Amino acid sequence: MSKISRVLIQGAGIGGLVAATALARRGVHVDVVEHRPPGAVLGVGLNQPGNALAVMREIGVLDDCLRRGYQYSDLRVITADGATVDIPPPPFPGVPPNNAIQRRELCQVLLDAARNAGARLYHGTTLSEIREEADGVHAAFAAKADGATVPEAARYDLLAGFDGIRSQVRKHVFGDRYDAEYTGFTCWRISLPRPAELDRIVYSLSGDVKATLIPLGATDSYVALVAPQEQIGVRPTASQIADTIKTLLGRFPGWIGELAAVVSADSASAAFSPIEQVTLREPWYRGRVVVAGDAAHASTPHMAQGAAMAAEDAVVLAQCLDAEHDVEKALRTWWERRMPRAGFVQDYSAALLRSESGVPTSLDEELLRTPMPAAQARLAEPY
Ligand SMILES: Cc1cc2nc3c(=O)[nH]c(=O)nc-3n(C[C@H](O)[C@H](O)[C@H](O)COP(=O)(O)OP(=O)(O)OC[C@H]3O[C@@H](n4cnc5c(N)ncnc54)[C@H](O)[C@@H]3O)c2cc1C
């Protein structure tokens, strides 16, 4: 391990918790601050492709994820004219190709893993001061939720910002240069009873609306609908979100359209979010401050790889700090390993978004000459 013995991670999402586990297992003192209260998990479900499962194996939680999730092999595309195309996954050595899981289940597995590895987690608090020093960072904290336990102000060898799309740590290092950019599309999500036809991830297009349906177990499923929207105005209310989901689902033929009938106006799981991208066009670190996961490269959800990329960032960061004594060199190696892979996911996902909505650029068309199976095969290569 390099000279890093104390690390502060901001953000107890997927990337932050994987980083906490990977570093604490190597004997590093890790503190994690998360501004949400414990148990507040955003989103419904998630697909873990084989590369994400390889990370779960590396940090020792693969069996837990598989026990709580739903494994399947091919992904299915239902075209606008109703044709069904099944795309087999590339081989991922030693792990299943796909595991669909409830976000709250995955979060619990990762929280337990981080704690068991020795990381200290503080919910309901956030950084109130970041002072960079030659070989470390001085940090102070503020409570964001009632009753939160706030860590003492302290010095760390490294600060890692896994704090998502509106990252405060990214803002600290880069100002507003890399603020999230709205793509012109929104995502409407809901948890529904699992229809019998849904035994693998299904993608379907109806006009300019894309549906992604994920089985989450014997009885549950998760539906995400991506639709164009020029501007984001006032945030919709819960019943408006449910109404929109009903309308969008109703545009699909067959069993997907029939799901509109089971969407109820008071569904607690119905959620809306603008689809935004972050593209950090320079090294994802400065001195002893690192920015990773969605904070560095949030992408459109079209490859279901964002959380996988955050998890890969996290374990590769720990590997690089482990292998190289010189911290600057370790961080450079980390970024050089991560940037092409996360950039590929981001570019390919955005190209899919634009091409499916009928407005691909010539660069998108060039990129999409690599068909989906070959794109996935690239991600089956070691991270
Ligand atoms: C509709 C949709 C579907 C998706 N489906 C998939 C999928 O199937 N598979 C997949 O791999 N990816 C998927 N993704 C992407 C995935 O959700 C993200 O890429 C992933 O969650 C990023 O992880 P992260 O740890 O970088 O950030 P996040 O998960 O956003 O975690 C950031 C954490 O930081 C905390 N935080 C933020 N600011 C502060 C602050 N100031 N102080 C303290 N804490 C803070 C947040 O509360 C949060 O807990 C999807 C995304 C969308 C929008």
C-alpha cells in the first residue's frame, strides 16, 4: 500500500461503499460520510452485469448478491414491430452474466461489507470544509439530519468523492466546469408485480419512448421508461408521475402495454428523474482529492452499466494504491485504467439514446457499428 493510511469517502452509494470495503480490507482507516439518513435508498432496482459481479466477488459479497437477486442470461429486445431478439451475454469467467437486484438489498449487502471490513459510516452528515494540504486533506463536517453523529474534524491522506451526479467534491476541485448536463430525456420508474413473460431484462421501443423491464425475483419487477422532454419545469407530483407512467406504458403493444392497468395513482415507488450526464474531461483527481463514479462520468442508463463502472472505479482505486508507493503515480495509473472504459460506456450509452430517438450524430453511427454483443464483450474483459 502507498503512503495512504487514512481515507475519507463522501457518499455511501454503490461506489463509495465498494471503495470503503476494498480499502478497509487492506487495513486502511476509512471514514464514510453520507448526507442521507440510514436506509434512505433512491431508486428501485438495478441490473448487475457480469463485470459488476466480478467486483462483488473481489470484495467478498458475490454470494450475498446472488442470494438476494435474480440471475438470468440473455437480454431481450422487443422491436417496434413486435419481433423478439435475444442477445446472449459474453462469457464472464466465474460469475453469472447478470443479476437483477433491489437497490435497497444491494445497499444493505454493501453497508454490511463496509462495516465488517472496519470502515466507519456516518449518515446524515456532509463535508463542511475541505482544506487541501501537500500530502493530505483536512476535513470538517456538518450535520444534515436530526440526531446525526458527526465525525471530528480530521486530516486524511486521501479524500474520495463518490458523491454522485451533483458532487460537492467535484465542485470543490473543478468549480462548475463539469456540472451535470441535461440530455433532453427523462426517466420514469416504478416497481410492479412481475408479469409471467418477464424472465430476463427486456428492452422495448414504442415511437420515441424506451421501456426497460427488469425481473427482481419471483414476484417483483422494475420498469423504467425513457421519454424525450425539452425542458424540466416544475417537478411532477406523485400522482402525476403515476399518470405519466400509465400513459407511457399504454403506448406499448402486448403484455408491456397491459402493465398500465396495474399502475395505481398512489404507488409509493413511482419516481421521476431527468437524465443527465457528467463528463470530466481531465484527470479525475487533484493532489489528494479524487472524484469517481457518477461524480466523474454519469451516463445515460442505456447499457445498465453506471453502477458497475462506479464499483469498478472503487476496486481499481484500491488496487492502484496498493501496488504503487507514490500516490501521484498510483492515481495517474488509476485514471488511465478507468477513463477509457467508463468513457466507452458513456459514449455508447449516449449513442444508443440518440439513435433510438432518431437523432444519431455521425460519431454515434460510427460507434454503433460495434454491435451490442461486441460492446458487452469489451466489458467482459478484465477491468
Ligand atoms: C433509470 C436508471 C437506471 C439505472 N440502471 C442501472 C443498472 O441497471 N445497472 C447499473 O450498473 N447502473 C444503473 N444505473 C446507474 C447507477 O444508478 C449509477 O451509475 C450509480 O448509482 C452510481 O453510483 P455512485 O456511487 O457513483 O453514485 P450514487 O449511487 O449516486 O451515490 C452517491 C451517494 O453520495 C451521496 N451524496 C451526494 N452528495 C452528498 C454530499 N454533499 N454529502 C454526503 N453525501 C452525499 C448520495 O446521497 C448518495 O448516497 C441507472 C441509472 C438510472 C438513472
